[in-house]
Amino acid sequence: MTTQKNMGKIWKNPTKKEDKHPDLKGYIWIDGVKFDIGGWQRDEDGRTFYSLSARQYENPDNQGIAKTVARGGSPRVQADGYGSAHDLNDSIPF
């Protein structure tokens, strides 16, 4: 996957079923970190605007890793699916 610095995409939400669901969905990369974004169309004083919300993207295949790294920790499972060196058990006799 290629990341583009400080760029993203947004489109109409095809799964919107309730008013609380965003009208628009997408993502943005900021300083190498991916964020999911949602937008709700609002009208105020005869003007239309979008209210936005963002949260750090969490890969469903690696749930929890992004939060662990964001807190300064080391992930126990690497993005490629292999464990880290910290997972080695030195008590194995071979």
C-alpha cells in the first residue's frame, strides 16, 4: 500500500441507514498515519457545511497494534503476521 503524505479520499456513505451514520466516509494520511473520517451534512443560517470526525485507522487483521504503538509500546505481532523477537521463549532446550 502506498501512503501519500497529508492526502486522502472521501465519498458518499453507501451503507448509511440512520441519521447518526455519516453522509460521507473516507480516510486521510497525516504524517504517515492513516485516519478514518466521516462527514455529516449540516445546514445553518441558510448555509450548508460538513461536520467531520476522525479516528486512527485500525486494521481489522491487526486489531490493537495501532493503539499499542501509538502509546509507545511494541506490537507483539508484526504487520506481516510474524511475531516479534520478544515472543521467543529462551526456556526451550534446543
